[in-house]
Amino acid sequence: MDRVTRAKLDSLVHLLASSGGRGLGSVQDVARRFQLDPLLVQRVAEEQGVSLEGRGFAPPADSPDGTEAPVDPNQSTQVMSIAELHRES
């Protein structure tokens, strides 16, 4: 993991620990603020025991009726814990 991403994650963990998630907005807002993937932000928040507003993700903007695109069961996203990310570096 590069230094910039590590610094973003460390800052996110510090913010979540100090604020308890109050006043931070949704997962999307926090992800945009730290320029991180929303799934990663959600996972880090869960690890820290913090519940962010609007845990659900907005439907894709290109979806005309607001429904989500079908999910491919063969596609998965693995999000590692903070401890695992630090061990890899």
C-alpha cells in the first residue's frame, strides 16, 4: 500500500474514533472527503464500531429508473481490515 493511501486510512480511523461518526454524513460523503472507496470506508467504520448515516449506496447515476444494476454473483469485492492492510506493507 502506498504512503498516501495509508495516510488517508489513518486519518479516517482517527476521525471515526474521535467523532464517533456524529456529524460526518453518509458513507458516500466520507468516502468522497478522503477519496477512498465507499466499501472500504464502510468496512473501516464497522471495524471501529461506528455507524455512519446512509449506509446504503445510491443507485448508479446512469440508471434511468433509479434501480440498481443486476449483481453478478461471480464478482466479489474483498475488503481487508486495517490490521491486514498495515501488515501487507
